[in-house]
Amino acid sequence: DVFQDSLIRISTATIAAETDIKKTASNSTFVKTLVEALKMPNSFSYPFDSLKNVSVIKSPDKSFRILSWYVQQENGTYRYFGTIQMNTGNGPLKLYPLIDQTDNITNANAVINNQKWFGARYYEMVPVTSGNRKPYYVLLGWKGNTPSTTKKVIEILSFDQEQVIFGAPVFEGKEFKEKNRVIFEYTKSNAMTLKVDQKAGMIV
């Protein structure tokens, strides 16, 4: 596939670029090429599985998927990029770009949207339906932070008409009751596993 080959080449060049300016320019080319690829008919079913840096997770009902990735900066911090692709069948492409505004989000507990996104590379998605409330999706994400610490995020995604909403007070337990998202920070020398235990019906 001509797009996939181009995307692999540009992704490799982005990671190898030696300055932030070059990384940004290369990543911009990657984004443009990715959008062109997504404009192709039936692109929703295209897995992009040979793009190792890009995480692609699809909702179980196949109504949308999230593509997310990061670019490591010269100073050891990370910038996140992504998009939500709605499943329009053969209809026109419908994307919600995810704009990483981590540096401008003063309250990490804020309810935000795709234009003001607390960037992460998502690796797991679990839909939650309860009662008559609209379904929402629990996203687990990796958020490399600085040269010394890493973060993992439990993010809540929901849709309200044409709006994408990140964050919701759905957590139980005293320390989590007021939280719209849960963020764990740990030193790089440690490892932390954050995953969904389907049998237990909980995040561990």
C-alpha cells in the first residue's frame, strides 16, 4: 500500500529527526499523509498495523476508532497527536482531531474536548452503559512525561451530539469521587501495569 509505505517512512524520519523543528515538520507531513490515507474509501477497516508508533483502538460496536501517537522532544518530554475517526461507511470522512494542550491545561481534572486534549497514547478502550445514561468509554493511556517520570491515565470519553467530551465524574471510592480522570505518575525506573480485568469487571 503506497500510503502505508509513505507513513512508515515519515514516521521513522520523525523519530530519527535531531531537532524539535525537524520533528515537528516531519510529523506535520505525517498528519497530512495520514488524513489523505483516511480519505480513501473504506479506510475505517484499514488497520495501519505496521505503523508501530501509532496506537489504533476501535470501539467494540465499530462506531469509531482512535489513532494516537507521540513525538519525543529534545528535552525528553513528549507531545501527543491523534484523531477520532467516525465510522461513516462509504460516506465522507469524519474526523475529530485531538489537539494536545497539556501545557495549557491548568486543572488536570477539567472536563475538556478534542480541541483541548490531555494528550496520551491510548492502548485500551472499554464501553460502559448504565441505566438511561448515555454510554461512555473508559480509555487507558500511556503518557510519557519527563526524563524522570511517566504517567498513565484513565480517561473518560463521551459524545454529545457533535461534541467530543473528555472527563466525567464516574469513579467510585472516596479518593476518586471528585475525579473526572485519574492520573498516575511514577518514576521511570519503575514499571506500572494498568489494564482492564474483564472477569473482575474492573481496572487493575
